[in-house]
Amino acid sequence: MSFVAHRSLNDTYRKVVRGDGIYVYDADGNKYLDGSSGAGVSCLGHSNERVVAAIKDQADKLCFASSVFYTNDPVEELAEVLVRDAPGDLNYATFGCGGSEQVEGALKIARQYHVDRGQASRTMIIARRQSYHGMTLGTLNVGGHVQRRQLYAPMFSPTHLIAPHYAYRERRPDETPEAYSLRVANELEHKILELGEDNVAAFIAEPVVGATNGCVAADSVYFKRIREICDQYHVLLILDEVFCGMGRTGTLYACEQDGVIPDLVVLAKGLGGGYQPVSALLISERIINVIKGGRGYIANGHTYMNHPLNCAAALAVQREIRERDLVANVAKQGAYLRTRLEATFGQNPHVGDIRGRGLMQAMEFVQDRETKEPFPAATQLWQKVQKTAMTHGLMCYPNQGTVDGLRGDHVIMAPPYIITEAQIDEMVDTLEKAVTEVLAGL
């Protein structure tokens, strides 16, 4: 009997006992290729000796220091590493334990920024449908994940959502990619004017959408227009790089590929690689200067903020990524992964789209490639793919609700940055077995 309130109260969970590189092992001796880095987290794979040693070393020195009273070496060094490589004037960092915590922090800092500069009417946040920004009430409120929002919707303040950049389904047949990107980006301006340009505090988006929409990336045309609109109406741009940041898409910051500089950016999964629960919020110097000249302090904080042990782990992960040039490996192996997926599934009548960046690739399943009709939600295709893949020794990351929050299935492949071509072959071959078995059984 388990006394743990697991995510699913009706499922039986395998007990994982150890990890080694891109593989994990359960208590029964079964081996699984971690094709999704858990949920996009384990960027270095498992049991990295250098990171484990850094955690042990810091634990011997100091495990906790309240940020109310102290700073510490790991937090100072980690902030310097992140800021040094960040685009624009993202010159300040603060650290927490999870992505939701830092997204909520970004929303609160956006509000404080406007109040401290004398624009207290700016209370509204605009986000996109088919987005996901966390599981706290505040982050669910600005997210577009229908299924995760439904239960708590009566508790939310009014939500303001615009269309995602979802060219596979939304670009018109006679529309160029550039025209489509501009049309969708301009929805932000329409929404700002609808709400009142003095009432909007920030716009939040994922440069590459994660679990909700399945690795949908926009382009530089879209985000450059978004940046122009935000600047024109003095709206802050928050980029949620919890999943897609820290090298996952082939550049250290995902927004580098879009040629856009945010006012705030949130990092988490690839920051600490799962070795400790850690997240970061990078803040522009412009925002810090306004707050410094206002009330003089950030009106947000948590007990485990700037935790020395968590930051020591993340610092070791980031040094591994840089010193081993793993972002370059992500770009190289990501291109190979895309090639393998297209060669294996490109003509599959039930795979409608293959997309993503770097080692963040996804396939969207359809009943019919011509009509793009998704499978009925009751089919639970995503869950069947996940469970069948596990029986073949593969961890992948499927989800449901791709199309509109309720219908549509996709599977994400986001392996550790250390993966090799041979291991990608193993991963894709195993995925093919699982998908073929599931589709044959429908």
C-alpha cells in the first residue's frame, strides 16, 4: 500500500530506482530510454558525477540561508552566469523552486513596475490560447490549457486570450507565412485597444509552446511584431522559457532564434536539469531601475528563494552545458532527430505534422491527413501511446487537447542534451513500434 497521493489515484506506478545517462531503471530491473527528459527536465541525463559532487560539496558547507538576511556564493555566481549570456538588458536574476512560482513572480513584478511608475490602472495580462504557464491559480488564470483550467475557472479573474501562432491549422491556403504571422501578432494590438491601452500590464507567451500545443514555434516576423506592439503601448513582454529555454531548442535562450528581447524571462526545467528543484526569473534593468526608484524593493518573495543548494546544482548544470558545448550538440542532434522522425513518420496517414526546434520535437496525430480531423477525445490516443511506449522501454511525453484544449493528440520527444545519433535511432525505432501498435489497435 502506498500512502502517497499520486497524480492519478487509479493508476499503479512503477518504482524508479536509478538513472544512468539517458536511461532509467525501475525496481523490477526494466530499462527505459528517457526520450522526454521526464517532462523536459533532465537535460544532462541522470547521475552526472560533476553535478552530484557539487551538490554534496555545497551540502557540506550550507544547505539553507534565508534571503531575508543573506546572499550566498552559489546564487551570486549563478546569476552572473545567466545574465552574462542573456540577451539585451536582462541584467538581474532571482531564483525559486519551480516554473509556476517564477511565472507568477513575473506577473507580480509587471504589476509593481507599472504602479511604481505611476500607472496603477494597468492590471490586465494578455496571453494566448493553447498556452501553459503553470499550475498555481495565478498562472492557470493566464494560461490557455482548457482542461487544466476548467475545474478552477470560477475562481479566476477575467482572462484575456488571443490566438496562438499555429500555422499548421490556422494559416489560410492563400496566405504567406509572413502575412499569417503578422495577422496573428496583430491580434495583440486589437486586444490591447479593446481592453484600453492604459489598462494592460503585460503579454506572456512561450517562444516554443510545450505540452499544450506540442512544440509549436512561431517565427521572427511574429515576435518582432509582438515586440513592436508591446513597446508602442508600454506593455511588458514576458517570455516563458520554462520548457524551451537553457539550450533545449538549440540556443541557450529560445528567444535568440526569434530575434526578440523580452522584459522578463522565466527559466526552470533545463536550468537545474532535475538535480534540484530550481527556477529563475531574469528581469530587465529598466524594470529594476523603476522599482528601485519607487518603493525600493520587490514585493514578492518565498521561503526558499535564492536557495544555496538549489543554485549550486543549477550552477554545476550550467557549467556542464557550456564547457561541454552541449547546446551545439542539441542543434546537431535535434536536426538528426527531425530527419529521423520525418523519414519514419512523414508518410504515416495518422501523423499530420512534425514540428519543433532542437531537441524539442513533436508529432500531431490525426484521423485524416487531408482534413486534419483529430481523433475523438474519448479515444485517449495520447495515453495509449505513453503506456505502450513504456512497455517497449521508452519514456515519451504525449498530451491531449492539441487542437482546442479538448481534441487532438501529440507526442513530444525531448531527450537529454547528451544523446547520440545511435541513441536517437533507438528512440525513434522504439517509438515507431509503440505508435504502430496503438494505431493498429484503434
